[in-house]
Amino acid sequence: MAEFRSQEVLYGLYNDEEILMDAVKVANEKHLEIMEVFTPFPVHGLDPLLGLTESRLHIAGFIYGMIGTLTAFLFMTWVFTSDWPAVFGGKPYWSIPSFIPITFEVTVLFAAIGMVVSFYIVCGLGPGVNNPILDKRITDDKFCLAFQTNGASEEEIETLNKFFNDTNAEEVSTKII
Amino acid sequence: MSAVVSKIREPLVTGSKTYHQITEDLVGPTEKTPSVEWIIGFIIALSCLGFGVFSIAWTIWFGIGSWDLNRTIGWGWDITNFVWWVGIGHAGTLISAILLLFRQKWRTGVNRAAEAMTIFAVICAALFPGIHVGRAWVVFFFFPYPNTRGPLWVNFNSPLLWDLFAISTYFTVSLLFWYTGLVPDFATVRDRAKGIRKKLYDVLAFGWTGSAKHWQRWESLSLILAGLATPLVLSVHTIVSFDFATSVIPGWHTTIFPPYFVAGAIFSGFAMVLTLMIITRKILNLQDYITIAHIESMNKVILLTGSMVGVAYLTELFVAWYSGYVYEQFAFYNRALGPYWWSYFGMMTCNVITPQFFWSKKIRRNLNWTFALSIVVNIGMWFERFVIIATTLARDYLPSSWSYYVPTWVEVGIYIGTIGIFFTFYLLFTRIAPVVAIAEIKSILKAGGNQYVGENATHHKEHAH
């Protein structure tokens, strides 16, 4: 969200996610370019309307997990076959079955940490981050639909205001963020 | 939302809540000054914690000889408490991960608190192996790190090391899962806060905005973490049971241990969730979010897992007899009729008989019964671990080394201390974070709110448009 800074935003607040979804449909019909939608909770069915493609976090998670699997298994193999071979209970040096629990745990650990860190990085979230907030009630009970109006003509702004009026927006405001 | 909801399904949120009211109800407790009950509870918890710290300091100063363990009984209250706490930790992940995969919407009412409980219970559990090794200041020897002793690596074939990996992974993943779920709710608290609280929640909320793309990624992350946490939670208690099952001690060396330990863990975990939630919902007035239906669902899980534990006990007895192996037979004879018969009796009564009361719907939906039985189950599951550990060790192969063991005040003190840690953290948690997941409750409102389900199912369609 680096390009989010110092933008003129015209946004409307809706009272219900169903009204918001209807508004998004209208905006799509009228080819209005939605900048962002903010909701207090995940609204199902909104992603396809906004044209959001599926998150690729799970692919990243799989890769992190595989790195964990290899790290754990190859490390234990190296320790017990080459660095410091030792016999435990008359078993072979390379005793694969007893490597399975740790390999599994490290796989899960790498996948989880990797995905969570990736999530915060791609979303631009983290301790000390203060993203601009359009309205404090967005995390409470308001559903926000925002348009970018940098360099928009009066006519275009008029269209947007009419759109908010037609789609039963509760409040319409502008903000420079 | 046009979710299909059965007409006979009970509402998950009662009191005809609006989104704003949900925020008010759930953020409210973090904004008010603490109640007298909270302050009294906190002082008691803190005193227990203080006594625990003193007992741990005593242990480290004088060595674990102060626990009266002996050559025969090398594991006593310490490992009993360790397994007990790890077990309690299991319910949180079961509720938040497994029930998420099974699309059980009732989990939203209790998952936040149950996950918090998991984290605090695992902290209590992890304490015991750390101090049991005697030299707590070199406890980092547990971890495989390059060292100047060779490098001499840890034994990757040892179940005790697997346990270290399992518990550390479990703690880390639970913490990440829990905190990621909390971020949007911290943002809700932040946007209502003023002054110094605003500064605190600004940091805690990580700059959350509620953008649609963020929500999409957040849901995707939650789902995958749930998918990872599900085999993880099953692996953790499986590996704890390996600590015993891979040994050659009669009574421990059994293949039934992994499933039996996992069922027992979920059983005790749900009992602890119930104990805490029944108090929490009353003190914080959350009856509309943690309804009797939630409590009944949890009681059903207790009934199921309790019966599994009961079947496991009987299977153990049968297999001991059927194996024809005298040492195994003696181990079980000794558990039931030996010097520690009272703990076996306590375990059988609390874990096998008590959960059977929950066949009755009236009892499942009765708060007093549920509360009392949940405490009985907690006690019973403590006895189970004590039976497995101390009773078995007291009578080993050689009668000349048979022994008896009674804990000292130091061991009891550390146990009380962990209860203190658990409740201190839990009470702080109820002040800092919303105890019920706000965003998740809002997202199920139209599928589970009492004004939208059952007889009122058609009502909202007329209203929404």
C-alpha cells in the first residue's frame, strides 16, 4: 500500500454488508473504478465482485514447509551419518523412522512462521505501522467504499456523489491521506 | 448473507444484536475499570505465582533433591503436571483449528479464550522439563546448536527431544494463530480508545485497516494455519505419549498410548475451557455470545472423548491380561490394588463415570452440573497422569528397589505456582483483549443471530432490502 499515501479519497459509509455488495455491483455496472473497500469483518462474496484474485499465501506456505522438511531431515542425516555418527540401541546410523517426528514439527514450524511473516509483509502491517484510517467506525459497524479522486473533474465527482446517493450510502466524505 | 440455516438449529448469538452492539459488549470489558471480583482473583493468582517463583528458586538453589524423588521414582509431580498442562492446552487448538476445518460455527464464541488458555497452559507445561533437569541455567543444551563440545549434537532419536520440538512448535504456531486472529479486534479497540490506551493498541493492532484484500489474505492464512495446526495438535500429545511408550517399562510400553493420550488431552482441555468460560461469561456478561448451546456442544465433546478414555482404560486392562506377560499384568494389578490404589480409584471415578452424566440433556444444559463436572474431570485427568507415572515407577522389575513417594511442599508449591501463572495471564488477557472474537462473531451474525434463524428466518430478508 505504498501508493496509498497522499491521495484524495471520496468515500461512502454503508450500514450493512448486503447494501455494500449491491453498491459494488452498481459501481461495476457503471465502470466506476473502486479504490478500496473496508469492512469490519470478512464479507464473503465480495472478492469476485472486486475482481480480487485468490491469495497465493498457500503456495508460499507449501514452499516454506518444504524448506523446513529438507532442513530438518538433511541436518539430522548429516549429523548422524557424517558429523558425529553414533549408535543408538544397535540401530543404523541413518535411522529414517526416528527422524520423522522432528521433520514433521520443523515442517509445520517453517510453514507457519513463513506464512505469517509473509502475510504481514505483503499487507504492509506490523508493529509500529500506522496506516491511514478513513473512518473510525469501519472497525465497528460501517462498511466503506472508497474512490480515488486525484485530479478528478467536478463532473466525475458529481457522478460519484450521485452513485453514493443512489446506492443508499449513509454518509459521504472526502479525505486526503 | 444468504446462508442456509436449519430451522431447528439454535441461535449462536442471542439478544438480537446489531454489529455496533457486538462491539460495545465485547470491547466494553477492556475499557471499564476492573471489577472487585477481578481484583480479588488477580491478587490470589499473583500470590500463587509468587509462591511458585519462591519454590522454583528453592529448587534451583538446593537442587531437585528437595522434591524427594528417589532412584526408583525419578518422575513425580513434575512430569505429571507437565503432561496435565500440555493436555489442557489441546482444547484451544481443537476448537480454533479442527472445528474451523469442520465449519462448526459455534467455535467463534469460545475460540479466542480457548486459544489464550492453550498458550498459557503450554507456558506452564514447558516450565517443568526446564527445572526438572536440575541445572536450569544450562537448559539451552536441549537445543541443537553448534558448540565447542565437539560439536556434540543432541540425540535426534530420543522422544524427549521430539517432545522439545513438538512443544516449541506448538507454542509458536498457537501464538501466531492467536495473535493474527486478534489483530482486527485490536484495531476495533484502537479505534475507540483515547490517550495512552490508543498508543498501546496502535502498536498491538499492527496498523490494521480492514481492507478487503487484507481480509481475504487473513482468511486464507487462518484456514491454512488451521490445516497445519490440526495434525500438529494430534502430533504433540502423540509425542508426549512416546516419552512413555518407547520405554521398556511395563504399563508404559503400549501402542495404545498415542490415541489414548490425545483423547485424554481433548477431554481435559474442554473441561478447563468449560470451567473458565462459565466463570468468564458470568463476570463479563457474555451470556448472549457463549450460550447454553455452546456449553452443550462442549459437553458433547467431553462425553465423546471421556468415553474414549474409558474404553482405553478397559482395553489396557484387557490387553495386560490377554498378553500373558506377567510384568504387564503385575503393573496393572499394582495400579488398581497397589499402594497408590487411591489414585487409580480417583482416576476411574472422575474420568470414566463422571462424563457419562452428560448423556442426559438436562445435565448437559445445566450450568451448575457442568461446572462441577468440569472440575471433577480436571482432577481425574491429573490423577490419570499420576497413576501412569508414579504408580508404575514405584513397583519396577526388582522388588528390592520398590519404593513409595510423597511430594514435598516444594513440588506442591511449583504446581500451585503454575496455576497462579495460568490465572494471572488469563486475567490480564481478559483486560487487554476482547475475550470473544469480535470480527468472527459479526461474520456469523446473519447465519447464527437469533433474529435471523429459526422462526425468524424470513424476517431479515424483508428487512435487509
